Amino acid sequence: AWTIGRICELHVRAIPQETFPTLVNGLAEKLLTEKPNVSSQACFALHNLAAAFDADDAAENSGTNALSTYMQGLLNTLLQVADRKDADES
């Protein structure tokens, strides 16, 4: 997950649009199902995706971006992750 996080940080434009849903959903799944260190890296990747879209001028003008579709589910998942018994072990 760390490598994917780095790709999301440094090469987000290289991620093919058709793989984006699989990427986001896969990372979200890892937040709840993996050990804390892997879950933390999946969160790092999602953070990097969000940061990349934060700097996107087109998204600023339209008020939406590629993550908008996933935002409700991601927020619910992140709240669940914060309640994990092992949340402080990463």
C-alpha cells in the first residue's frame, strides 16, 4: 500500500481513469480489513489522492472532482477506522 500511496502522491495523473474506481474502492476496503500498518498506508494513499485533486483548477471551477462520487462512503469508512480497537497501533 505504501507504493500505491507514493504513486498517488507523485504520479496521480498517470493513474488510468478506468482503474480509478477499483483503486479507490480497494483502498477503502483495506482501511477496515488489514492490519493497522497496511490500513495506515491505504489512508496515506487516499490522502494523496485528495491532495492531488485539491490543487486541480478544473475541480475548483466545477465544484466536484473524481473523488466526489466516493466521498460519502469514504467518510463513513474513515469514521469506522477511527473506532477500530487497534487504531493507535500504526
